[in-house]
Amino acid sequence: MAAESAPSSSAHPPGTSTPAWQRFRWVGLFLFFAAVSLIGFLLWNQRRVQPEAQAPLPQVIAPSEGGTYTEALIGTFGRLNPLFDHLNGPDRDIDRLLYRGLVQFDYQGIPRPDLAEGWGVARDGRTYNFALRRDAVWHDGTPITAADVLFTIELMRREDLPIDPNVRTLWQKVEVRVLDDYTLQFQLPEPFAPFLDYLTFGILPKHVWEPYQDDLLNAPPNQNPIGNGPFRFDHFLVEEGRIIGVALQAFNDFYEGRPFIDEFVFRYYPSHQAAFQAYQQGEVMGIASIEEPILEPALHDPTLNIYTARLPRLTLIFFNLQNLEAPFLQDVRVRKALYLALNRKRMIRRVLHGQALLADSPIFPGTWAYDPTLPRVPYDPEQAQRLLEEAGYTFGDDPQVRTKDDVRLELTLLHPDTEVHRALAQEIARDWTRIGVGVTLEAVPYDELLNDRLALRKYQAALVDLDLARSPDPDPYPFWHEAEAGQGGQNYSMWKNRRASMLLELARVTPDLQKRARLYHSFQRIFAEEWPALPLFYPVYNYGVSAQVKGVRLGPLFDPSDRFQHVGSWYLVARPQLAITQPVEPSTATPEPAATETR
């Protein structure tokens, strides 16, 4: 029988050897796949690593030196002298860039070193020792010394110069000792915690001004100043023999560092409208003040940034608590009812065009002395009427005016003779009339209102603006301490509260800010219980700057010139730079609020 053919197979029976070519085939395949895997791994690893190695270093756009900034001032040139610039706002704006003082105040009203390196206060609160910076020089390169400070203070004591009377009076009482070239001592006749307020004055160089003491007002340095600020005087802009502007140059040796902007130019304009027109025509890049005549078009200009900040002003209603013709004003329930009846938000909207903040304290919000937990007083006419009824004032024969024991609930409200104050007074009268209070409005010139009516206590109620510019320290003593209630004092409401007065006394002699803050918080609580006056609004300031200008910061102001507090950080030119990453230490400092910016 024939054998069957075996099926073909690559396997070999046991005992037989594998051909050499087949053994090498398997080794070759293994080496081939190993090589492919290795190459793939290397390519994958290269793809993963290479971009990281070749990535360019990160860049940031950083401010750089250069450029000219021009700002419109509303007003005219006077003289560039910090001792006299309280007489002219535009002068004060320029002087803020030319001159510096021993102390400056931040947006919270906290004193910080400026030309002074530091200071110490004795336990008795009467002795202050100040050390000056040793790296500060005048614009002509001369070192700034204690002799310059003493020279300036001696000028502020003089009766023949137009110095602010409050400033002159204080410095006539303070003894100043020069301990060495860079150390001074101030000896006060009694403890006075707001003393640092008086050390922000711009210091004058003795070597420049000493030859002109007999005629300081007309001295040449008023028009060719040598200062110590971040910018130095360069030249005037003159047209037809009239000064129309001032040009300043960055001071390279300024102790806080050279500003980024090379040239800072101010131009004078007769009105806000003229200033805004100059901006639209490209003559200026900023407008010192955006007020009602140009507010609407400025807000709608896409190239103009509007920075808004609270001003150091308070609009309020004073009550004469000792006026016998209005005895009901002595009843706290009546005063609170009058407050609750006021629709202040409507007044801000209708009359002030939104340019104010609701007030609830005689101390400015955002400062170290303000109590943020104070209760807010709402618009509540129903509650106001309930309080009047509780006080016994009801409607009798006259359905329009409430009475109690034949005493009619009616008063005369004085107000400044201006369009805005007239409109505000009409709103107030309308609100009070709705709750049964009779109101007679009387418009008087502001000087008469202050010097004849308030000072002599010849009024019942008065709508007033308190301007506390250049006074960062709150010190409510002059307006609310019982010792100031007599004629000649500024306690126009004749409010006599012993607890409140004691708190104000203690705060005046306590240098420690934290302790003073607690005292002022307690004072504000008492004020909010009795309402001897009615705080209405804190007006706001609007500053217009071209969107091309970067680094502008604006916090609450104690003077409009405070808008230049951080001018060294402004810039017009920016260039890319390599970003260097450094570890950031955690900060415990209170951050400054960003400016409220509107386009």
C-alpha cells in the first residue's frame, strides 16, 4: 500500500536541526523591530523635550522713560511758591510737582515719610524729633538740610506775608531746634496729635530765597523756582507777552527715582469748555477737572479716561440747637425725622448729576478714623412722620404744618446764593413739607452766610459746604467740641455733649493712630444718636486723562493736587523686556483702591 504524503510544515521533527537561514531570519526580525522601537522612542522623546528647550524667554511690556504729557489747568498763573499757593489752585497743582515737604499722607490719611526719613514722638506728646533724608538735593544739586526747613518755618511765622492764618498761628507757637544738618526737633506748647498735618508744606531752599526776604511776593524765584520734587522748572510758554503755560522736566536726581515722563507741561485755559476743546484738538492730553459743563461730552469721548475720587468736602445741614424761635430742634426725634425725610439719592441724581456720595458721618469714609459699621440713614418718610407724632407734633387747624402746644413746626433754611444750592434747598424744602414741616428758604452770599449768620448764630438751619482741603487729619474738634460752641468758635450747631467732647479731647492728645481711631469711632456713634447736623453728601472729583497715559492711580483726595501723588509711575512709552520671575513675599500692607475709571 502506497504511503500518504505528509502535509507541508515549517516545524521540524524532534532530533532534526533548524536550517541556519531560518535561525538568522528570526534574529534579524528581532533586531529590526528593536531598532525601529529605539528610533521611535528617541523621536518621541525629542519631540517632547525640544520645544521646552527652544521656548523663548517670556517678555512683558514695561514702562520706559520718555514722552511729553500736557495738561489743561482752568485758571491763570500766579507764582510758583508753596507758601502762597493756597491762594491759587493752578499754582498748587504745579507746586505739587516742584516741591516736597517733610511728611505726606496716603489715601487713608496716614502720615508717611517724605523728605523726612523718619520721626519720633516723646511720651508727653509735645516733642517731635525728625531725621531728614541724606540723599535729597535741590534741583540745582545743593543738599537739602535742616537749615532749609527752619528758614521756611520762619517765613510762615511772618505777619506781613499772605500765609494761611491757621498755619501762621501754629508755627508762632512751636519752637524749632536744629540739632544738626539732618535732624530737627519741634517743641509744642501742649500735646497736639494733628501736628503732622502741618508738616506737608513745601520747603524752600534757604540759599536761593534768603536774599529776597524783604519782598518775597515779587522775588525772581517765584518765576524761576528751585525745588526738590520729581520735576524741575524748565521754561514758561509765552504768547503775546502773557504766560499761557509752564514746562517742567523730569529731575534725574529725585530721591524716589526719576519719573518715566520726560516733560510735564501745563497750559492755562479760561474755562472747562475751552480746556475740553483743547483736548479734542490735541493741544493737551489731560484736563485738571471735569465738571458739569463738560461732564457729559467727556464721558462719551472714547479716548478720554475719567478718574473719579472723593473730595475733602462735606455738604450738610447745620441746626442751631439754641435758637429759641425753633425749640423743636432740641428734640432728637425731630432732627432724625428731618433726616429720614430727605431723599438724598434723588438730590444726587437730579441736582448733582450723580457727582456725589451719600454721607453718614462728619469724618470722611475710607480714612483711618472713619467707622465703617455706622448705621446708614435711609429715605423713610413714613418713619419720619411716626417720629414726629411720637414727639407730639400733629396736624391741627392747618393741614399743612404740624403743631405742638401752639408751636408750629416750621423753620427758615439758609443756603448759599448759587444755582446748585438753590436747587438743593428746594428739594429739601419739598421733602420736609411732605411730612408737615413748614420751610422758608433764604438765599445769602456765602461770605455773609459764614461770617454774619453762622458765626453769630443768627440762623435756624443752614445748608453749608465744609471744605477741609489740605487737612488729612480728621480732627472734628473745631466743629463739635462744646468749647467751640460760643461765638468765635466753629461749633455752629451749639452742640454740647460732654461725652463726645471728652472723646475729642482725648483724641487730640493721643499720637497713636489706633487709639485715636477707637476714640473717633465712639464719637461717631454718639453723633449718629443725636444728629446735631445732617451730613448729606461727599462731592466727587473727576480727572480726565488720555488713554495713552498709563499708570495713573487715584485714591480719595485731600486736595485736587493729590492726583499727582503717584506721578512718578505714569508713563507714555513702553518697551518689551524679559520677564524675571522672583519669589514674592506675602504683603501685609493695605492695598490702595484702584481709581474709579469711566470711559
